[in-house]
Amino acid sequence: MQRKHKKTLELIYSRPTSGNINWSDIESLFKELGADVSERAGSRVAVVLFGEVRVFHRPHPSPNTDKGAVASIRKWLEVNEVEL
């Protein structure tokens, strides 16, 4: 895994939950983990990973992912044993 993706993963797992993670970095991490990322209606993004489909809202106008989405992503990665 590239250093950029490890840094994103560290930010996702950090406590307290970070509100300064760019969505594009998270999307790139998903792709690195083997996800299929596709556009949905509006600003929604479908992520197919670990045999599941999760739909996220791409943040706008700010590129930063909100804390609730980061916590949800952290839990999803923990359940599927993605480690630093």
C-alpha cells in the first residue's frame, strides 16, 4: 500500500474523528483496496467492496468528508479487518 493510502487510513482510524479528510483520498483508498466505485444520482457514490454495496454522499462544496461518514467508513473497515 502506498504511503498516501496509509496516511488516509491513519486519519480514518484516528481519534477523535477527523473532519479534514478529502473525499478524493478516501475514494482513492477504496480503489486501492479493490473497490468498484461508481456514480449514482446527485452527488452519491456507490462503493462495492467486501462483497457489499455502500452508498456515500460526495461532500460539496467543501472537499472534506464529514465526521459521521468517516466514523461509518472506520467501522466498515474495522469489521472487514483492514489494518494499518
